[in-house]
Amino acid sequence: MADSRKTDGVTLCPSARSDWEDSRVFGVIGGTVETPVVRYLKQPLSLG
């Protein structure tokens, strides 16, 4: 089964700023300060 989170060889940076060209969201951080949890989206979403 194909991984729907694949980005066609493009490396995504979790520290990228939202105002950078081609920025995308690929996960949402929740949980607590002591125990953060990342929930990954099925595919990255463009911020533009």
C-alpha cells in the first residue's frame, strides 16, 4: 500500500516558517507540554 504522506522526493522541514514560499502543513501538534503528540495529515496542505 502506498504511503499517502509521501512528497514525491521533496524534503519537508518541520521548522519552516508559514510565510516561506511553498510552505505546507503536514501535521498538527497537540497533547501537553510534557507529552506533545503529532497528528499527521493524510497529505500535506498548502498554506497559500
